[in-house]
Amino acid sequence: MKSIVVSGYRRSAVRTFQPLQARRGYHDESFGFRKPREYVFPDYTQAQLENRAQNAPLLRYVDSLRTHGHRAARIDPLDLIHREEVAALFPNRYGLVDNDQKYNVNGILWTKRVGEDEGEEWWTLRQIREHLRKVYVGNIAYEYMHSPSKTERLWFSHLLESQSLPNPEDTPLINLDEEKKRRIHRLLARSEVFDNFLQLKFPNLKRYGLEGGESMLPALDSLFSAAAQAGVQHIMLAMPHRGRLNLLTDVLQYSPAGLFHKIKGGFEIPEDLGAEGDVLSHLVSSPSLSYANASHPVKVSLLPNPSHLEAVNPVAMGKTRAKQYSLLKTSPDDCKLGDKAMCVQIHGDASFAGQGVIMESLGLSNLPHFTSGGSIHLVVDIGYTTPASNARSSLYCSDVGKMINAPILHVNGDHPEDVAKAMDVAFRYRNYFRKDIIVDLLLTVSEIHRHNELDLPSITSPLMYEKIAARKSVPQLYEQKLISEEVLTETDINAVRGSYKAHLESELAKVPAYGPSASMLEKQWTGMVWPASPKAIHDPATGVDVDILKKIGRASVKVPEGFEIHSKLHRHVKNRLQSIESGKGLDFATAEALAFGSVMLEGADVRISGQDVGRGTFSHRHAMLVNQQTEGVIVPLNDELQADGKLELANSSLSEMAVLGFEYGASWERPNLLPIWEAQFGDFFNGAQVIIDTFISSAETKWLKQSGIVLMLPHGLDGAGPEHSSSRIERMLQLTNDRYDVSSKSPNINMHVVYPTTPAQYFHLLRRQICRNYRKPLIVAGPKGLLRLSAASSPLSDVSEGTHFQPVLADPVDNQTTVKRVVLLTGKLYYDLIKEREARSLTDGIAFVRIEELSPFPFAALEKVLAKYTSAEEVLWVQEEPRNQGAYSHVRDRVDSVLENMNWEGKALRYVGRKESAIPAPGAGKLYQAQQKMVIDGALEGM
């Protein structure tokens, strides 16, 4: 019979077990989709099934130890966790009372390994009990029996039970020879020396030290080594502040001189770039690390992160997936996500249990357009001041991982070798199943160095910190162990500690001569420039040849022979083809398809994510077509255009923060990607505000990180009530560093905020994101009511060669010499106003000027347009949003500056619109209609 090898275990393929699918199969296999890897573990042989039935009490006992052993394991360094006498762990519970009685363990306890024949094997109850307790009730506690996958449960039990047996011919879980033990010691000892050094030299510094948690360093070092040996070449590391400086200056090779320079108030980046930097505990490093028995170095990129705990995690996931994006294109059949790139996320115990982004990110981990090949999660579990009873409602902080059935390994941080073993098991699982796994590293933080160095947790946890104060440090405990094993001597220990302290003293002496450097435009970013550079091209040509546009338009709705689309889409196809051929009436969806196709033909990729983005929230996009007979999916722009670039339509889970963070991470990795996150309605970004505040609007200023992320936020009051009307433009504008007056030196504006009113404008904005030689975030107050409004359509000539985005659109009516009132405004209100102007025959007296780009504010363009209205007597700002919302607070001072610069005395900007409100729009239809009429009447009043 054919043999199947599953992670070092060989069995005869008699029967196979296929898990029951409890959810509907995913029918989208468009570009970027990856089917989950399937693993079929051979089912039990007939002899094993009969033995399991005959020894059912023994089977129940063995499974109970696998399931409940963690509850009695020695995983708490302080032994403060209540370890109950778990009745399920005692064999007499199952009628097993004779320790000397022998049982056939074949099919019950796993002892066979590669090359060993199956057959009866007889063990005494005493041997069974001792072996299982050694595996499951030690310094590592395993939780994997909650998995619904029989394959995964069998994989774990085989791995742990068979490879825990002595066998010199087999490879143990981790081979800790003397050199590896010395390496573990060096990491532990240097970490302690480092923390003591900083405490001595900078006693008032908040450094979030690693005292008590030093085992984190050998844990990560062991993981990096295993990954490198398996062929992983890139690791994206997401990490909060605890122990960050220890890791940086040791394993990640960050210059201690640079660290001390920063501590003393210096910049971590060159001052002449205009960036302002970040705090000490957010520093980064991206070294290439070499490990024995690895064919290539592994590059470990520690990502910059804000103090908002865990916000960086989805960013790391997106960056990891994007790292292998090129493989998705060039090797669509045999590429496996995670082969060369891996995401590692470090968490704090309280934040892992308490931060909602954890659940959102875990929810993305196995989705076909979001998986990055499995993340390894290391929870640094210190529980420093808040008792677990106040921090979570579950037994362990890691229990949230069970929402995706992730295996969880709890390990006692006082035992560094067991920590290394746990990381080895974790990597084996991740690398085989390409799914997330959690290692819960239980540590303790010393009384002197706690949450931060200015904190006194003993005030609220006196008994815990009394116990901490009486114990030796983790490095000292390990040194005692190695001395007893004759691996180290006192002389060896003093040499390690003394040499590292001398190294730190030497680095501290280098601070006066230290100068920071920046390397943000290398490798895939080669060819990009700093946005404030004289070489930056701010307004590139974005128009496209008409013949190419027609080719794209036809391809975007090409339906293959025999592919049955929904009956209502025939009109969609017909209208698009008609507008393309006639050159008239392009709607927003068509302009978007033309923009996507054109950048794809130029070699760039496009990825748009959000809920129902293939169809579009407003059933307008239809970039993804579904066969009504088979539910098979096609993306016509990919299938018909045959471009070098590809379009990935990532219909996402109902998440805002994690999905936006994911797309933002991808934008860091690939400047040749047009990444778009589309909210179903503009206000949906509220759940992702932390990503916008701490990454999108500020990453360039803090970390020199450019991003071309696009946020599509459908906006506009239309009677839908408070929550589906506003994208909170005022918030986005407040986050910009846009200058306030025309005479100010133009700064490097951090992001663009736009409100396009025509499909052509939208087309140029999307193409500008790729055509520039630098990257900036783009916030689009997207259309809702304009998507199908014929008055808001564009001719093909507006997107052809020689055209580009216009930050200000003058009134198309030729009335410059007769106008008495100029109305400045944004958005869909323009179409309501021009319709009412025509109905009231006011064309000669009033002009409507649209400010399409609110940030950077178009001072020069606005002045150029206003100068045409030589007879104007007043300038109004009209908006449909309440006065305390919308763009008014942003434009007021800036427009007045333009008017002052033009010497338009007495023409200060006057506001017309809704009064202040606590909500974006009323929920009562009658009130909305009355307010909207008031806005329109106010704009035209007195004409």
C-alpha cells in the first residue's frame, strides 16, 4: 500500500478522513485567491479501531491528558496560577487501577515514527501515565484538542508523544547541544546587562525593560533559526514596547550608539528630511541574520508601530502577503504563501485579550485573499499589575485564539530551553499547515523594573511583587543550571557579562560623533523620491490614448461564451459599451475600470478590498462577474486585457480596522501597487480611526514611510440618516498638515483629501497615485448619488491624452463678466444647485466653483479661477454638512487668505448651510428635506 508521510510520521494509507465542512464553499477563485492547503491524515487501521474499542477506558484517559493536561502544567514562574487537581488526569477515574497491567497502545498512544512498523505494543499503565504526564503536564502546556480538524489533532499527538521518546536515530523536537545552550545564555545574560546598564546610566528613562522576560530573546532567536533553515527569507515582525530595546540592540543588531543618541534627545533619522521622529520604544531595524544550516540569510524587519497596542499587527500581515505578491503572479499554481515570507506578531497579555483588533486580525488569517501563510503569535504574558480577573473573562489571555481554532502552547519563561522547544513546535505547525499558532510565554517582571520604570505595581499587587523580589533572575537561574551541567563556569559567565558591558560603554562614548542615516528608498522602492525633493513630480500626465481606453472599456465587460451573467447586468454591459464607443456619458464605474486597466497595462497591480467590492456596495462596479449557473467567478480586466498588472478584488470580512491596516501594510511593501480600501459607507472608517491617526496620516512624518493607500469613503447627505451620510471630511482635514495661508512656505503635505464630482476627476486621481514618483495617501469622499447621475458623467475626451486632474473646477457656464455672487462648494450639492439655478433663471448672476482637492489646498488654482469673475461682489461657502462638520472649518481661513492676496476687500467668505449639529444628518425624512431646501434657498437667496 502507498505510504503517506505527515511531519515525520509514516502510515499505510488504508482509509482517509475528510473533515465535515460546516460552511459554504468559497466560489471566488479570481486572481489572488488561494485555496486553503488540505492535509489528509490516514485514518486508523482496522486493528487500531478494534484496539481502541477494546480499551475504551484507556483511550478516554489518554485523550483526557491531551485535553486537560494544561490545567495542571507547571507554566507559571511565580506559581500563582491555581492548578487544580484535575480529576480527568487520574487513571482510576476510568477504572484503571493496576499500575502494572499492560495494555496494547497501538492506535491509542503514538510511539511509532518514520520507518517503524505498525503493530501491537504493550505498555504498563505506569509507563503510559509517566510518559503522558511528562509530555502534557510539564513546563509546556499544549492546547490543541479543541481543533475541529482530526488531521491537526493527530499531527500534534504524534509529534509530541513519539518524539518525546528517546531515540538516538531520530531528530528530536529541538537539539540543544552545548553551543546552543551557550547561545541561549549569551542572549539572557546580555539582556540583563543591558537593562542594568540603562538603569544605571539613565535612571529616569521609560524603557519598558525585559527584566524577568529575558526568555523572549532566545524564543525569537530559536524561531528565526528554524525559519531560516526551512528556507524562509523574510520575516515581518510586529512588536509593542516591552523588551523592544533589548531585542533591537542584540538580535536585531541596532546600533547601541544610535540608541543612546536617541535617549539623549537626538534624531533617529536625518534632520534635513523634515521628519519629526518618534519615541524611543518605536525604533526599528531590518537586519539580515545568518544561521547555521541555512542556505540563505533571513531578513527580519521590525515594523514601526504606534503606542496603540496591537494596531501594527494587521499592517504586518498585509506587508507579509505583499512580500510574495510577485510569486502569486508568476507561479499561480505552485506558489505557496508563506514559503519565503512569514509574519511574527508579539503581543502583551492584556492587549491580546482586550484589544478588538486582535479578533479582527485573527478573523482575516485564513481568508483566501488575506492569508499570508500563517502567523506565529508570541504573547509576552507578564500580568504586571492588573489581576487576570480584571483583564479578561477567560482562563488564559490567549483564549481568544480559539475563535479560529488556533493551537496554543503555554510555556514557563523560567525555563529557556523549554521556551526554545515550544517555538520549534510552533514553527513546525505553522510551516506545515500555514495557519496561525500562539505561544503564550508566561513571565514575570521584577519589582524594580515593571510596566515602565516609573511605575510601582506593588501598590496594587503586593503579594505578587513580594514573591518576585525574593527570587533570582531568569539569567541567573539558567546560569546555575549550566554550571551544574558543566556547560559553563563562573569565569565564562563573568566573561560574557563583562564583555557586553564594555561594549555598551564603548558605544555610549560614540554618541557625540553619531549621525543617523536613512535607507527608505531601496530595493523595491528604488526609483521613488522623497516627496519634498525637487525631483518629485507632483502633477504627472495622467491622460491615456483614446484607443487604449476603448480597448480597456470593452475588455472590462467582456463575457466569455457560455458564461451566464445575471439578467440585470446585460444593461450594465450595454451601457458601458455604448458610452465607450460614443465617447459620451462615462459613469464613475466606467472611469474607475479605465483607470484600473490603464495602470495594469503599465505594469502596476491594483488591489481593492472591503465588503462586496467585486459587485460594489451600490451594485455599480461589477468588476467581478459570477456565473449564475455554477457560481464560478471571472474578473474580465484580468482575463481579457492580458496585462502585466493584475486586479485583485478582495471581498473582505466585516472588519474596518484590520482590513484597512492590512491594505496599508501592503502599500508599505509595494509602491507599484494601487491599494484601495472601500468602506461600504463613509462613516465605516470610524472603526479604523486608529489606523488613520497613527499610520496613514503620520507615518511619513514619524518614520519616513511612504504609502499610496487610497480610502474610498462614500459620502453625501441623501436622507439616509446619521450613520450612512458622512465620511467625516472634517476629521480627515484636521489630520493634514496643510498650510493655512497663501504666503506660507508650502510644507510636505502628509496626505490628499479630495471630493471629486466627475468620473474624469476620479480617473485622474487614481492614475496620479501610480504615475507620481513618490507615494501619498489619498482620502476620497466618494460618490453615492452621483454614481448613476447622468449630469455627473464625463466624455471620453476628459480622460484622453493631455488631460489631468483639476483641483478646482470653474463654472462651465460663460458668465464671468456678469456674476455677482461666487459660490464655493464641494461634492454632489453642486448638481442640485445648478439645476435650481436654471429653474430660477439665475445663470448670469451666480457662479458655482467646485474645490475638488481640499488638501493640499489649491491656493493658486482657486485664485486663478476667482480672478475671472471681475464683477463679483460676494463669495459664499455652501455645504450640505452641518457647520461644525464638512470642509468649512478647513477652507475658511484659506479662502480668506486667497481673497486677501487678490485685494478683494470686503469679500470675506460667508457661510451658508446647516447649523451646528451633534449628528451628520437627521434621521427624519421630512426634516432632511426641509434642511436641504434651506441650504439651496440660502445659496440663491437675494439673487
